[in-house]
Amino acid sequence: MSVVVASRRAALFVAAAGFFLLTLSHAQAQWWKRAPVDFEECADAAEKAATKTEKTSALADCNAKFAGRRKAGGGYSYYDFLQDRTFDIAGPNPTPDEQKKIDESYTAYLANQRRSNEAAQAAMRQQREQEERQAQQIQQVALRTEVERVPVPVERPKVQQAVGPRAKGAPCAKGSFSCEWPRLSEGLNDLKKLFNPTPSKPAKKG
């Protein structure tokens, strides 16, 4: 009788031990299959996918679940592509307070971008107006130059009389032909009258 009881106790002990080992093994397997805690752990698991398609799908799922990336010195960083800026965060995903700060930073970023665009547009308008003024000045100078190049009609000089007595009261250089000729001409006329007297006209009959 005691032998049977001992055998039953041994069988129960073996069964209990087997159940414990089976439970422990199952628990360990569940621990190894736990959900990843961050992107890097998720990506490591995705690398073990059987096919390339499964791997690509698993990596996309990791990107969707975890926004942060591990930092070398500890902690995580979050890259906001809208601002092209990285933010330090405590965990694998931003907390509500951290997300609020990121959103506020993005609002300030948009305001700065708007001011920069307005300043750039104002500078472009000013440069365009300056170029237009310079073009107008160049055009005015060109028109002025063209006007100056057109020849102005010059009054035709008066032709002096080549033949004839010298004008009365006009200055005369002593010894010049123009001054001596009138006197010589009068002297020749007197000599002609002397040698060739004018015949007297016959008296008219009454």
C-alpha cells in the first residue's frame, strides 16, 4: 500500500515538474517575442523577416510606431522635416508637452519664413525700381546726345562786293591797292579830259 502511494506521489511530482518546465519555457518564449520598445529594436526584428516584402512592410510599421531615434549618449531625438530641425525627447516618441513645444517652434518657424519672404520681395521690388530708374536715365542721356549731334543751320556769310567803289567811311590800309585805285582812276580820267576835250554842242537855232 505504501509503495502505491509513493508511486503516485512520484508520478504527481514528475507531472508537476514537467508542467513547471513547460510553463517556464512558454514564458521565456513570450519574453523573447515581446513588442519592441523603440525604433532600433523594431528595425532589428524587421531585419529577420523571411522575405524582402515582409522586411519592407515591417520597417514601414516601425517608422509609423516610433518617431524618435536613439542618441549615442542616451535618450532620443526627433527630426521634424517641416522645420528641418532635430529636437531632444525623453522617449521613443514625443510626449504631449514635447509635441506642444515642437508645434510652437513650427509656428515661429512659419512666421520667420513669412517675414523672410516679405523682405526678399521688398528687396526685389526696390532693385527692379532702381534698374528702371537707371534705364530711364540712360535713355534720357542718349536722347540728349542725339539732339546735340544734329547740325544747327549756320547763317550764310555776306559776300563782299568784289568790284565797285569802297564803302564810304570804311577803313583803308595805307598803300593798299583798294585805297590807291580810286585816286589813280580819277587822275586818269582828268588826263583823258585834257587830251580829249569834249566837243561843244552847236547852238540851237531860234
